[in-house]
Amino acid sequence: MQTLEQTSRRNFLKIAATAGGGLFLGFSWSGASALPKVVNPDSAAAGAINFNSFLTIGTDNIITIFSPNPEIGQGIKTAFPMIVAEELDADWKQVKTVQANLDTSKYERQVTGGSGAVPHSWERLRKAGATARYLLVEAAAKRWNVSSSEITTEKGKVFHKASGKSATYGELAEDASKMTIPKEIKLKDEKSFTLIGQSVRNVDNQNIITGKPLFGLDFYREGMLFALIQRPKAFGLKLKSVDSAEAKKMPGIVDVVTFENSVAVVGKSTWQVKKARELLKIEYEKEFDLESSADHNRIFKQLLDGGEATVRRKNGDVDTAFKNAAKIVTAEYQCPFLPHSPLEPMNFFAHVREDGVELVGPTQTPDRARTEAAKITGFPPEKVTVEITRQGGGFGRRLSADYAIEATHVSKLMKAPVKVVWTREDDMTGGTYRPAVRYRFEAALDKTGQLIGYKLRGVGMNAGNPTREDNFPSGAVDNLLIDSVDHKSPITTGPWRAPITNFLAYAEQSFLDEVAEAAGKDPIQFRLELLEKAKKAPAGEIKYDIDRMIAVIKLAAEKSSWGKKKGVHQGFSVYFSHRSYVAQVGEVVVEKGKPVLKNMVAAVDCGIVINKSGSLQQVRGGIVDGIGHAMYGNLTFKDGAPDQNNFNAFRLIRMNEIPEVEVHFVDNGISPTGLGEPALPPAGAAAANAFYKATKKRLRNQPFMEEEAFKNIS
């Protein structure tokens, strides 16, 4: 059993309630002084006792557990309550899950991004459930005049075996309010978990399949107006003049307003404002260079050859290693810009009132939306409320607050509640893309096939640092140089599922296969030798767990029967990102003379698996996302404007193209380390390396379908 020491009572504060003798416990996620904050009783069960910021227990035995982080399809609204319910010994059938609104006084990290929600909140959530359970046990012990050590709990009930007495949590809730908060909380031994690790249906499944209003696009407020925004049609243009006379004449149009570099058409329905927007006559002028994809290719070459690079990591004497090399392997890999393409386009509701601002919508960063709204309106942040809706996908796009900013501007100008809605074309051409990147790799081998030198230069378009200089094979090569150059482009970029590593892993792992082949070694054995070298004689600092990486490599090799399947061409990839480790094997077979990706085998170390069903979905979805965009995703530009604006031109993977995905989890008992993103980065390389095995043609650029090598084999 694990014990979490609390040197003071700063993590919990008991407040005597004036109504119903309830208990109010304000829980501080950061461990700072607890505050007398109470969960909104309107969302909880009738007669509920508020035990902390995560849960209430009603006299009807309904346990309401609040999920603070935005739900974008990653399953956090199910996983978070499962963690609390596990320590509470709640009956999952009696658990009601509610999406919490933004409240930084209760919740330290109300953000969905970086696969960090569960790792950050794991112990906090467990403490919340364990504390409530402790109070219920103490209440029962006092009522029955027995020792609390003789009491057990199971499925929302408290038992005293010797006397045969039992009580439900609802019956004990008010008595529990009179108990003293402990100075330390004992957590369960992970081996005794009964809920965590099981397959649990997503708590919103029923509402989703029956069409209940959960998403931002579903939100409606009587009397609200609708707005569509006309943004510059090319990156690098700025607004010069607007003629909105014809648009204002259209039925249902209330007004046309301008702000910053945008024009908003406001009316009574989305269809009316969409038709009116088509009648706007807008003149733009050039502010920055209007870049085309051809320009980007030229810039990549210039910066790879002679750009002023920032050194990210350097070990040993790289020049000497390459000078003395028996063989040098060089390759370049490139990826395009990509839109996020969530099923639900951007949308947001704002009502700027005289006394504050109300925001409602799908955001991965509700506090950012609040902060930006406060800046626009001049209200202090505490006067801005944010209600978080379920989100039809995010993939990093909703980490930005631009669409919430637009809604706030328009509401302020209109002095009315307004919902801004983006069309699919707006969503695909509106920016905040995955950065385009090009990498140049060089490897030096000695006469025995040992990797003695490694160089990587990354050039990105608004990518910041397009490398992850401390990831494998750093630490495993004595002489290593990793540097980068960033081109400042008017095309806006932002995080895209597994930022940077979504393509870097593809490039690195494909290149390592090239080096393994040049060294005359099996790709898996080549990587294992490098890891053993890093373990025994590390070159500089190691910032990844070598043993965890070795474990997933060996598990993937075992489960895929690596090298033992006749007629199956296998490709390998392994990557560390967002604190987790994933190894994958892609399997290609030749059907009617064409190579077809039939199967993907994944070995995953994400620590303790909370919801097996949700975890499988995350891994499978990440792999499909990874191979789909590697094979088909491409956003190109002409004079600053995207060439693709909808799915008729922007290709996604199709159902009949999705391979079987087999997933195996490493059971090592460590605390969860994130799962929303780590399965995506290695997927493309596993597929590309398998295609190479089948065709002997390297796929160095994404999307594959644009590569001559792929066109000739597919």
C-alpha cells in the first residue's frame, strides 16, 4: 500500500456547511493552501455532500465525479472518474460524470495537450477518492462503535463483517462530514485495482449515438446571433477596404463589422450569414511575402546547405568521425504543412455583458480563452467564465484561442451574444497548421558496421526547434551533431498531434533502417546494439529510459514473429515521446503485383493502463492517423493561399485502406505516462520500412502518394 505524506493540511480544508450539514473540501491540485471552494451543486445529485473538487455523494447513492480537463475524444472524461472511483471503491453503475467548467482555484491544469493530463493528475485524483473513502469508513466506525481497521468497502458500500452491519455511501455521507481530515492518505496497492485496467464504455457513448447536444456546434442560446468571419484568402495579406452594402441587404443579416484583419457577417442563421459573406467586396494589400510551395522547397535547400544553424546537441569529434568513416550514409526527408481536420470545425460562443463575459465552446485551453477575452474586453479574468463543451476532435488545433478571440470581438462590437462558426473551408484554410519540415541525416560507419558518427539538421517553417535532440539515438553515438534552422513564414503554424515528433520519428526511424542496411545488420538488432551501447557507455546525457525502450522493441518483435513470416514484408519503428514508448511493426503483402499494408503490430509502454478500451482506441487511432497522413495528407500553397480547402482535394485515409492493428501493452506497474499521442510518431516509418522490404524503394517524403516510388508500386 502506498502512503502519500501530507506534512500539513494544506491539501484539504474542511469547512462547516450551513445547509444540510454537508462537508465541503476544497482540493488544491498544486499542493498549495486549500481554499473553501465548493463544486456547483446544480450539477450534482440531490442532497449531495461535496467531498472535494472532484466528487459529491448524494443521499440517493449517486456519486458525481467532476472531470476538469477538456474531452476531445481521448477518453479523459471516462479515465479521470475511473481513477477517483477506484480509490473510493465506488459502484461504477452509480457514478455520474460531469464536465467541470474552468475553475483555476480548484484545478491546476485544465488543459488537454501533450498527453499530460493523466500523468499530471494521477496521484491527485487518487488522493481525492481515497480521502472521501477514509471519511466514510471513519463515519461508519463511529456509528457502529468499532475500529475502522475492521471495516471494508466495496461498490459504494461499507461493511463490518463481524457484526454483519453495512451501509451505503449515501447513508453515511452526512456523518462523514463530521470526521477529521487525515494528515496522510493511504492509497491502494495497484495490484488490488478492480476498476482500473478494465474495459469501460465511454461515459458519453449513449448521448453521442442518440444525438444529444454535447458538442460546441450543438450549443444554442435563445436570442443569440450567428457570425461567419472572412479572413484574408492568402497568408501575407492585410485588410485594405470593405464594401459590405450588398451583404447587409440579405435576409436575416444584422450587421457587418470589422476587427483586426477580419470581417464578420452577423445574422440570425448560419446559412444566411454564409450567403451574405459571399457578397462581400474586400480589397487586400500585401503585408508579407506570398509564399508558394515551390518557394518552400527552394528555402529548404538554401537553409540545409548554408543556413545559420542553432546547435542543439554536440557530442565528441564529429568531423574526425566522418573523415575516418569506412562508409557514409546520407538521406533527406521532407513533410508538408497539414491542417488538423477535426470532424467538428472551429466554433465558439461569447456574450460580452456589462458585468463580465460568458464563453462556451470546444477548447483544449479554456484558461487561454479566458485570458484573451479578458484582454479584449478589459474585464479581470475572474469576470470571464468558460463552459467547456465536448469536442469533435482537436489534435492540437484547439490549443489555439483564435476562434474564441473572434467570438469575443464580435460579441463586444454587436453588444449581443454571438456564436462564431467556421465552415470546413474556413477550417482547412484558416492556418495554425503542422509546420512543413525537411531533415538531412548523415551517418558514419566504421569497417565493422559500427555507427561512429551521426549528424542531423532540421529546417522548419515556423517550427521553432524541429528536432528532439535528446531522443534516441542521442546518447548511443559517440560523435553526434544535431542542429536546426527556422524560417519565419507568414503561414501560421501550431501544435499538431505529437508536435514535431509526428514526422521526425518517421524520418529518424526510416533513416536508421537505411543505416542498418548499409551496416549489413537486421534493423531491430541494430537498434538494440545501439541501446546496449548507450546503457554501458553513454555518450553524453541520456534523457530516455533505455530499458523501457528495449522492452517494447523485444515485445513488438516477439508478437509480430519478426522475420519468421513467409510472404510478409515487415518494417520496424520505435519511438519515445510524451513520456511513453511505442514500437511498431508494419506488415506488407503483395497482392496482384501490388504491395498492400495489411497489419500493424504495436507494443506500448504507457505505464498503468486505466481504461483498456479507451487505451486501445487511442493506440489504434494514433496509428491510423499516422499512416493515413504519411500516405495521403498534403497541403500545398500558391501565392500564400492553400490549394486545398475541403476533403474533395485533401485526401484522408479511407476505411478500406486501414490495416488490422494489433496492440500489446507492457505491464510494468509504473504510473501512467501518457497515451493520446505516442502511438502516432512511429507509425509512418513502420509502414514505409515495410514497403521498402517489399519493393526496395525508399519513401523519403510525405505524402507517399506524391512520391514517384510509391506511384510506381501502388
